[in-house]
Amino acid sequence: MRPAEHAGGAGSADHATENVEYRVAHLRDRLAAEELGELGVRAEVRAGSVVVTGTVPSTQCRETVLRTVREELSGLAVHTDVVVAENASPDHAEDLP
């Protein structure tokens, strides 16, 4: 083992990055496979934190996504921007030229 790795240098940073990537990949798998089946949400590592973005069909789905993110990524810096799609019917007819 090189001294830098033993002292918590570059080797530890690489391991920590791999661990974050693994956890983010596991989160993606859960979002796609579980009851959510949510493919409209993205999770990526940016500048040392995890960014979760996307659009979901309901408030309940958003809460489930955020709960799953908290479970999978606890202890990490996470920024979320998950919004609920507007599913209401239009309140007036569209006028076309």
C-alpha cells in the first residue's frame, strides 16, 4: 500500500467516490424497479454532492421518491428538484389561428 493511501490520501478519496457512485446507481435501480417505476427522475453526482431532478405524476409519488432518496443517500449532500406534473384539465378551449 502506498503511504498516501494508508494516510487517507488519494486512495480514500477514490474509494469514497466509488461508494457514492454505487449508492446513486442503487437509488436509480430502486426508483425504476419498485412500486414507483419512476423513470422520469434523474440522479447524478455533481461537484461532490448528489443532484436528484425530474417530474413525477403526483404529490404522493414525489413524497415516495424523496423518502427513497433519503433512505439510499443518508449521510450525503443531496439537492433535490423533483416537481409534480400539472395534470389538471384545461379550464378553457385553446384558440388556434
